[in-house]
Amino acid sequence: MERTGCVVAGGGPAGMMLGLLLARAGVQVTVLEKHGDFLRDFRGDTVHASTIRLIDELGLGPEFRRLPQSRLQNLAFPVPGAGEVTVGDFGAMRPPYNYVAMMPQWDFLTFLAAAAAREPTFTLLMEHAVTGLMRDGGKVTGVRYSTADGSTGSLAADLVVACDGRHSLLRQHAGLVPKVFPVPFDIWWFRLPRDSSEGVGVSGVVPTLGTGEALVSLFRDDYFQLGYLAFKGEARRIENEGVEGFRRRIAGLRPDLADRTDALRSLEDLRRLDVRVDRLRRWYTAGLLCIGDAAHAMSPVGGVGINLAIQDAVAAAEALAPALLRGRVGGRDLAKVVRRRRMPAVVVQTAQRIIHRALLVPVLRGKRLGAPRPLLFLVRHVPATRRVAPRLIAFGPRPEHAPAFARRPERPSPTTDPLNWSP
């Protein structure tokens, strides 16, 4: 039977960062990713200031900054009849970490894979889908997996870390049940073409609020990425209206985009995100730890889910690397990670749920077309308020620093494809 020190299930931001950090500690770590590449639309595309600082501490800053990206520098809300009001200015924070980078997630994951592949104890297995847990008595001792060609196998490990997302298979198999908080809306993601003359990069995000619906938009190189928000259960109405009805709704919200809505050829061009907010009561069992969305699924509000997942990975690597090098990971080691990371998850989820109730739900019910008056008063008359939201989004509560064992001098970027380096 194959064996490694740590199995990481899932090659998303948390899994790839954890694999990189543990490998830099000298831990034998294997990341299993079920897809053959990282090219998937409408994933979180934000790299937050605390993550950029972490990348610098890892010696990867120059390589990261050569990747195609734009900068998110402010957050604003529309005010009916009065334009918009800025509720957060990232640019007011101390440079060089005074922005959120926007880049396709596949570029970011490929970048992390390339950095991790330089470490001799790191293995990335693409097209390896984790299908279950191996156990010895009450302890998890590894995973079972299947490959793209239909073959199956098993991989023993001193620790399994579930980074397999909000619908985590491993947490289900481990019997770890999350507490679910009600979220009344879903998001339909889609893209529309953008001409190069229509601005460069992302300077800010201003949602468009309608009666019973809302729209957010982000710049990409040659297209807009848009998210249509509506109450859960609206999927049937969207299906009944068809693509023509959806085009009319988008044109009504954004008349400036009406000339290109025919790029939506059918409802197949939409990707519905089932918005969830949940949190495990217990993040671990003997031999298994859940982090990122597998431990606490986040709302897309603020785009902070990726940042929290990466911070989880940093805390996990720092706490668990010594135990993994000894070959003995106990409950106290796993509990240390949870003690460190539970508070940030609770704080952010609480803030998101407040925003849901105070802003999004009234908008979707047609009771409000702009930001709440108390919020507008604060951002206009209490300048410190405008520094709270950017700080919470860009760094989050309790941001993590790179462990000493993972820090390296800056180096130029490689030219080899990391996905071809794995056995």
C-alpha cells in the first residue's frame, strides 16, 4: 500500500497552500485533485492583502506579481438619486498591502502548484478523486481514491486534511455535521463580452440594486463576470422565463450592457451558486482535520472565503508540521488548529449574516434600493468607519504569517508546467 505523511484532499486554494507549506517543512505531503486541470469558471478570483503578504514572506512575491491581475481598490453602494457612496477604500491602507488582487483562480492555483513542485517532498496527483476514508478502529488512517481511467487505490497517511469544499465528502464520511445558517438567496454567474476601451482593471465594485433582484459585476481581460442575485426558489421562474426573459432582466438592471446580452445563448450559460453558510461544530476526528469551506462554508459577500481558507492552511501547517515530522498527530495537535481558526470563521460569518439581513434581504424584497441609512450616516460622518470594511475584507480577523520553516529568499519564476511534474 502507498503511504505518505499527510494526504490533502482537494487542490483548491487551501489544499495547495497547505501542501506547499508542509512540503517546505520537509513533510511528505500528497495533494489529490479530482480534476485534470484547474480551469473551472466562476470560482473565487480574489487574492487578499493578507495572502499577498504571505506570498511575499514565502519569497514568491515577484513571481506572483508577474501574473495577469487587476486591483480592487474600493467598495461602494449606490444611493438612489445621489450616485454612490464609498464604504471602504483599500487604497487608504498602508502600502504595499492596500489592495485585493483579482485574477482567475486557475492562474493562482497553477502558481501555487509550481512553487510546491520545487519541494522534493511534495506530490500532486491530478485526476485522483477521493472516494472514502480508511480506518483502523476509530482512527482515520488514509483515503481511498479513483482515477480518470477507472482504477482505484488507497493511500495511507499519518493525517488526512479535508479541503474538498462546502459539499465535503470526507466530512460526511467522518460523521462531522455542520450547523447550517439560513441564506435566502442564490447567485447565477455568467459572463458578457467587454471591449478593451471599457476601462482597465478593477478599481471598485458597485452592486446594481433593483426591485427584488441585484447584480454585481467584475472586470476580466475581455469580459465582464456578472452575478445575478435572487431569492432561493427563483430557479423555476428563471427557467420559465427562458434566456430571453433573463436577458431583459439584465438589460433592465444594466442598460449599458443591453447591447451584448445576446451573448447569453441559453440558460446553459448560467452557473447557479447555491449560497450556503455553515460551520462544523467539530472540525476534526482522530486522523482527520477539515479546513476551509469543508469546515465553514462562506457567503460570497466580501469574497473572503478564499482568504479564510488560506489562513486556515497556514495555521494548520504551523501547528501540525512538527507532529507530522514525528509521525504522530494527536487530538491536541488538531484542536490547536481549531482554537486558532474558529474565531475568525465565526466573526466573518456573523458579519455576512448581518449584511444579508440588513441589506440584501430588504433589497430582494423590494423594500430598499440602496444602503441602509445608518450605514450611509456612518461612512459619511465617521471616517474611521471606511477603514473597517477594507481591513476586515483585505486581512480578516487574525491574519496569519508564514511559518519560519516556510520562508525563502525571492526567486525568479520557473518555466516548467507544474502539472507535468507529478508522478
